[in-house]
Amino acid sequence: MSKIITAIQQGGIWMAPIILAFGVALAIASERLVAIMGAKSNKTGVMKSVQQAIMSGNPNKAMQDLKPVAGKQALPAVLLAGLNAANRSDKEVEAAMEQATLEQFPKLTKRMPYLPMLANVATLSGLLGTIIGLIDAFDAVANAPAEKKQEFLARGISTAMYTTAGGLVVAIPTLIINAVLTQIITGIMDEVDQGAAELLNRIRENKRSQAAK
């Protein structure tokens, strides 16, 4: 902990945007993690319930089960849109689920583009702080006594490097968190696409069986 405090003190004013970027990135990542995990659903359980309701000729039961969670979870929201259009043509059912899918994706990725941006801000702020720190160090050496030049130069370079280190310490975990969250979102959307395709096939089968009777 003492090393962190020392780094912040030695880094000077250029540590401020790095710390700010870290705080904002942490807030966004925490909020997105809660929202994304809340959008996940048990695909196997949801699809089993929906398919059983359709096969038993009671799609309203599936709709009633999906409505309470459709406002938070992505898959139930898309399936509910498909069930609401189940009495229409296959193309209309598919279009309804595609529209619902397009509505869900922005909800999951909201504010996500800011994470890589904040990682870049931290890195570039650290680099800028290092460059300005080196300029100040060389200026100090130019005006220092001969026996103090090496000491001042070493001290100035050491101080300047703290900002680069600080920027990287913030940028690296921010990029990792962004990659992890993006992967989770991709998994959710893959489940949504698979669930929508399964529901469409089940509706088609149900229509064919009813027409054959």
C-alpha cells in the first residue's frame, strides 16, 4: 500500500487522470457485470418449459411463465415476442424475434465501449506524464551543479516512469475485464439465437400437426 501511495505522490498531477479513469472504469464494469449477469437465464429450463407448453397446446401458459422475467432476461424476452406472434406466418414470427433480439443487444452492451477508451486514456495519460516528467528532469539537470547532474537525472527519470507504470496498471485489467464481459454477452446472444431458432421450429411443427388433424 505504501508503494502505491508513493507512486501516486511521485507521479504528480498526471496520476490524476489515470486514477479518474480507473474509478470510472471500475464503476462501469461493476454496473455492467450486474446487468449482464441479470440478463442470463437457464436456457435448458426455459426452453423445456416453452416446448412443453406448445406441445400441450397451451402456449398461454408459457407466455405467463415468461412475462415476469422478460423485462430483465434476454432469452425470455425474445421467446415471448415469438409466442405473441405464434398465430401469424413463420416469417412474421421470425421477424418479431429478430426485432426483440435487436432490442436486447444494446441493453447488454450499454456503456461497454467506454472501457477500452478509458484504458487508452490511462495509457496515454501515463505516457504524456512520462514525457513531461523527462522534459522537467532534463531542464533540472541543465541548471544543476556538475556533481548533482547524475543524481537529478536518475531521480527525474524514476519519477517520470511512475506515470507510465500507473497507466499500464489501470489499462491492462480494464482491457481484460472488457474482454471477459464481451465474451459473456456473446454467450448470452448465442443462447438467444439458438432459443429463437428452436422456438420457431417448434411453432412450425405444431402448426403442421394441427393442419394434419
